[in-house]
Amino acid sequence: MTAQASDADRRVLVRPAWLEATVSAVFTALGFDPADSTKIAAALVEADLRGVSSHGIMLVPMYVERLNAGGVTRERELDMLYDAGAAMVVDARGGMGQLSSPQAMGHAIERAGRYGLGLVSVRNAHHFGAASRWAMQAGQAGCIGVAMSNTTPLMPAPGGAERLVGNNPLAIAVPTSAGVEIVLDMALSAVALGKIRLAASAGRPIPETWATDPSGTPTTDAEEAVLGMLLPAAGHKGFGLALMIDVLTGVLSGGGWGDQVRPLYREPDRPNDCAHLFLAIDPELMGGVESFRRRSSGLAARVRGSATAPGVNRLYLPGEIEAERAAHQRRHGVLIERSGLDALLAAARAVGAVVPAGGVLS
């Protein structure tokens, strides 16, 4: 059997609406309001549609385990701790990040409309999935959106042999005249831990530049990498940026930072206690929305129209490949790992969720 055929066997094509309904059914069976279940499901399935499977439906079994063990709550409302007009600090009360984050960014957008910018720090939070979704929420409202989170330590300092900072994600979304065209979404390691977990569950090796084993030696064994440490992107630069995100999220909000942020896949009865930061900037503050959109559109066009290297047919904006993939998969079906689908269906059975029929296309 060829490697290509083997990869095809490990993936399955499903209807996006069916996948969203199935995920929603799981959270409804766990006691969430159906409307909130739909919000959680939409966020997870969007990640799969965009090709960011590490933040998609593969997370459902972990969320179910943590909900059942008490490490994440069913709280949905934010507690206001501090309100200074353009800046706020809120407590998510350990609830699902897919419910707290749209509220927090909504506050940031509303304050940006009043003050030109709005900043919301969130403490006592839980994993929020793909950061791009929340940055794009601001972009769709006409603002520049920024979203970031700290995570449990996974990376050493340069030359170190101890997990010190998390693979902390940062997303920035920029509106143009054609919509939200420019979307940066990146973590600060060479690759997200979720991608290594996907490789481990599928039995695939990983590049040795992704992670180390527990001793600090680079490895191609995904299972050993899960137990080891991630390698920072760009060495000391990636480490420095990850450290600053820990400052802007956990340290600034008064929430968890460093190893106060608990692992998602261990100790499911203990709160994750991560922290988030959401920022919305209204371009009206800098001379007008339409002027900004024209200028950002010009920047986008300049990137797309710049000279290409030999053998390269097209250049892309940050987030453009993901947006095109999502549009295609919404029409034709979303490809997910078979192991991920099996785990989702097992979780659905375990909680007594009713799974709709007719979702698998091939």
C-alpha cells in the first residue's frame, strides 16, 4: 500500500452541518443549553473547515472528560472585576472558552466603538480553540482584532531543559474593502501540540524539528514528543514572544501564568486556569474606516501581486489558504481524521447523545 493510499484510509469526508450537529448534541447531552452547544460546535467545526484540525473536533473527548471530572465548568456568564472604560478585566469562572471568548471580544468591540479601542483581559479561563475565530469576530465588526492566550508550559528557554512557557497563540485579523482578508494565527512553537497529538493518534512520524523527547533530544516519534518539549519557532525569538504573551494574558489579568496554567490532557479534575486577552481597534480612531479599508486593501493587493520565486505560481495573504479551504469544504465536505471521528462518536455514545444519520460522504 502506498503512503498516499494509507493517508486516504486515515481520513473520512463528512458533511459539515452533520459534524456540527453531532458535536452540538454531545454538549447538549452534557447539560449545556442547545444554543450554547451550537456555539461550541460551530467554533470547533470551523477550525476543521479551515484545516486547523488540532483545534477542531479532536478536542471533544478531552472537553467531555474535563467537564465530567469538574476541571471545566458549565458557567457561561462573565464576572466583571474591573472596568476602566476602554479596558476591562473579567473572570470566566472556569467556563468553556468558546462561550466566554465571544462575550469578551464583544465587550472589546463595543468599547472600541466608544473609545477607539477596547481591551478585555480574561482570567480563570479555559481553552478557547482557534484564536483566529475571536480576532475575526472583531474584523467582521470593522475593527482590527487581536486575540491571544497563554497555555501550560511546553517549551524551554533557549539552552534550557525544563518546560517554562506555553505554546501561546496569537491571532490578528485585519478588515479590508473585500472583508476580513488578512488573518494571522500562529502559536510560538515550530508546530502546535495538537498536530503532534494528531500524528500520534494516527501513528505518523513527525519532523525532528518539531519537538524533543523527555530528555530534550529532538525526536520523530510523536508519542515521545507528547511527553517531551516543543521547540520554539525561530529559537530565542519564539521563546521571547511566548513569554510576552504570558505577561499580556496571565500576569496582566491577575490570572494563571507559567506552570499555574494546568495541562489540558492531565489532571482533568483541576481547572485549566489559562488567561486570554482580546483587543479591538476601531480604524475610525486613525482617520476613518473607509480610508483604512482602502489602504489595507492596497497592502493586500501588493502582497498578492509581488514577484514570485521560480516555480511559484501564486502568493497568499496570511489566512488566505485557510479561508479558501473553508469555503471549499463547506461546499464539498470536510476531511477529518478517521481516528478523530471515531473518538467523537465514542464520546457521543458515552454521554448518550443522539447522533443524526447521513453524515459520512466517503
